[in-house]
Amino acid sequence: MDVIAHYAWIVWIALVLIFVIVEVTTLEFTFLMLAIGSVGGLLTGLFGAPWWLQVIVAAVLSVLLLFTVRPPLLRALKRGGDPTPSNVEALLGQRGTVVVPIVDERGQVKLQNGETWTARLLSNSPASSTAGPTLDTGSPVIVTAIEGSTAFVVPAERN
């Protein structure tokens, strides 16, 4: 038991380093709170407390920090985020124009953002039928889904 108490500071420093390294990769503040709790255990040990008290102090401090400090930090971190949709989310609902007629579920559309996509007519749209849905060049469409490099579209009203 004396050996544990004598070398506990090494364990605390190792835990702090491990928690900080993991925190740098996750950025969720969980391991940061555990690292600060471990510092509390280290400081308790430096003041001569037994190892079991060091563990209790580290655990209590970590739990308190997780439930009191971490939530406001996460809110502050996410507050500055850009709410503008990007990637696939930015394409959903976007209007476009058919540039290669959509025949037998294949064609191309040019979207408002200038991108040209392979397009398929969504099977439950009003223009679809058993004879093969078609949309002529210049027809307005709205993107409803993206699957791979194909935009699924439905006919839109002309402006």
C-alpha cells in the first residue's frame, strides 16, 4: 500500500496526459473535465492525502465539472457555428432546369447554383406514369433527394 501512495503522482500525471490527448482528438470537453479531475487528485496527493481519498476527490471533481461546466462550454462552442446548410443539405429544395430531357428516369438538370447533375424523376411525382416519365428540356424542377451523384427531382411550377 505504501508503494501505491508513493507513486500515485505518476499515475495522476499519466492520466492527465492521456485525457488531454484524447480531448484534443474528440473536442467534446468530456476528457478535459476528467483531466481537471485528475489534477484535483494529484493536488490532493501532493498535500499528503491517502490514495483512496485522491481517487474520491478526482471522481467527485470530474462529475461536478461534467454536469456544471461542460454544458455551457458546449453551448458556447456551438453558438458560433454557421447555420447555412452545406453539401447535400444545401441542394435539397433547390430549383433547377432540365438540360437533357429526362426519359426513362435518366436525364440532366442544371441547378440554381450552376451545377449540372444527373437526374432522375422521383417515381411518385405527378409526371411519372407506367409508360415512362418524361420531362422536356427547359422544364423547371425541384431537387427532393440526392443519392450518390444523382439528383432526384420533381416537376415545379413555372415562374
